[in-house]
Amino acid sequence: MCVPGFYGDSCDKVCNETTYGQNCSLLCSSNCTNKKCNPVDGKCFQCYPGFTGDFCNQNCKETTYGQNCSLNCSTKCTGQKCDPVYGKCNVCVPGYKGDFCDQTCNEKTYGQNCSLNCSSKCTEQKCDPVYGKCNLCIPGYVGDFCNQ
């Protein structure tokens, strides 16, 4: 029997980059980048995006993403939660839109993912991108939302 990391009649051959352990009988984790790991203990050199840990067997927390979960999700993502691989936000905080919530609402929309239209009673239908309060009201209307 050879010590971990080696194989062969004289135990003088190092495991190939995708195997490890005694006589190189174990496969590196499929979550290791290119399935490469330490030939002795099987620890990954790097993880594919979305995974972390010595053996890349732990999923990223909901607030991190990328290789080895080393990047933080945008603060513009609701709850700062995002896709563990690419960092795309599940839902944007009010006032923002886009995969990464890096775009502000145009002046005629507001709310989460800019999915709501400003009131037609707002002058030029322009409003606050977070709450939808009108900047100004058309003649004959008053109130934050020009609904009075």
C-alpha cells in the first residue's frame, strides 16, 4: 500500500490531478474547478461558482456568490439575496431593476423591480422611484399621489 497521493509498484508515482488518497483510488469532488484537488487529502484548490469549503461541498450562503462564494450579493437585491453562481438578484429593492438591480427606475415607474407605473395624475406621470409619490400634480389634484 502506498501513502496517500502516490501509486505504482514502488509508490513513486503521484496521483493525477483528478484523483487522491491511498493508491489514488478516490475522485476529486465534481465541484472542484476542473475536478482538480490535492493528491493527498482531496481538498480542492478552487471551487466552481456557487460552492465553498475544503471539498467544495457547501453551497454559498444566500447573500454570497461566485467562485468560493467570495463575492457579496448587491445591497440592491431584496434581503441581499442572489443567485449563488452569477449573483443575479431574485428581487430588487424598490427603486431598482435589472438582473443585478443596478439600474434605477425610469421617472415613470417605481417599486420593486420598477414594476409599478406612476399615477397618471402626476405631472408628466413622473414620481419617486421608491414610493411612487408624485413630484407635482396635474391641475385639480393634490396629495402625495395626486389622488385627492
